[in-house]
Amino acid sequence: PACWLWDYLRRSGATGFLLPLSGGADSASVAAIVGCMCQMVTRAMKYDQIVAKDVMRVCGLEDLADLAQVQTAEQLAHQLLTTVYMGTVNSSEETRTRAGRLAAEIGASHLDVKVDTVVSAITSLFSLITGRTPKFKAHGGCHAENAALQNIQARIRMVIAFLLAQLMPWVRGKTGFLLVLGSGNVDEAL
């Protein structure tokens, strides 16, 4: 998987990856695969000029002297991987801490975002349209309300991830876009 990620990244024209990092095992395993990719690439670029040139192009480096910025797997991960923890009032401090710690260990550029204002905006719009306000089951809501509120959070995280993937290179003064990574296990309330 790590080799495939590098091959896909270098062929895609993207400048890196964006990974929503929840603090759980699924997204952590994806982050670990990117970390392994960075280890493999930094080893290979020391003896393979093609890999070194691909690293320069993907990272937007001007010349071979700039490769000094990405000599370690952590330095390369900082260039290529942006992780984002998107918490709400329902998220635990434990998952937030785990996400930040894992991102730091890999070397990723990490964002810690609260998405409650967006969740509130969506539920407020629903209330404006219908005159009803959904509640979580723990607060007296039914199964349908609970599922809808959980799905809103999941979909908002997806939209924010794609927004960040398109604009983080621009924010950092670079061109290009980031590929959004995820795990095969999608949390979805039915």
C-alpha cells in the first residue's frame, strides 16, 4: 500500500495528501501507511535519481540543494501529509490527543478544528425550514433524529476535508491540490 500511494501521488499531479484523523484505529492505520511511504521514499531517493526528482517535483523544490529539507521521513511527511482532527462537542479529549500525537510522530502537518458551528448552521437551517429541531437519542430524540445528526457530522467532515485539500497548498503559498485519504470503514448511522 505504501508503494502504491507514492506511485499514485507522483502520477496524479497532487502535492500531497490530506487525511481526516479521528484518533481511531482506522484513520491511524492510513496515517501509518503514509508514514511508511515516507520512510521508503527517503531511503530510495538517496540512491535513485528518479525518486529524488519525483520528490522535488511533488514537494515543489527548485533544485537538488533543496532536497536537504526532506532528508528524513518526518521531514517528507511534513511536506506531503496534512492531517486534520475535526472534533465536535461529542468528541472526546482522548481521541483529539491521540490524533495530534500520531500526526506529530509521523511528522505530518496537523490541524485541529472544531466543526460545531457548521453542525449548528445545518441544524438551524433544518429548524428554519421545518419548525422542528432534531435531538440526539441521549437527549430525547428518536432513532431517525439520532441517525440524521450523526450523518450531518460525518458529511460535514467530508466537505471540510475536500475544501482543505483544494486550498491548503494555496494557503502555504504553493500550487496544486492534496489527495483526500480515508479508511474503508466509514462510520455511518443508518
